[in-house]
Amino acid sequence: SITEGDDKPLKYPHIFRAASVLVLTKVDLAPHVDVDPARFIEHARRVNPELRVFPVAAPRGHGMGEWVGWLRGELEGTP
């Protein structure tokens, strides 16, 4: 969640290093909590350059199409 702060990837690098996908939620709240989503993603990719990132804001539907599309693709590839 963006509301947790953009320092989390550097504070907990083991989590981000082990992940292949990051769903960054609540990006619509970034201006209200003084967090920069681009900086969050930059920090996450510093830890894991291969990380696939999906910034989303569910109430407005921002990024949901890309996220759901990726999920569907993953499910279709599952035996």
C-alpha cells in the first residue's frame, strides 16, 4: 500500500527481492500521505530490477485492467 511509505522496499528488501510482482495499492491516496509512487517503484526496482509493478487504485479503477489482465494470463498458463 502506498500509505505505508516509499521507504518500505529499502526497509524490507528481502520481501521485494523474493517477489516477482508488486501490486502497489491505494496510489490515489499518494498526494494525501506525501508519498511519491515513482520513488516507491524506484526503490523496489533497486532491490529487484526484474519486478513487475502494477500501481492500482481500486475505487477509481486505475490500473485494474492491467492487473486483472496479467492475472488472467497467469491463470490461462496454468495447467
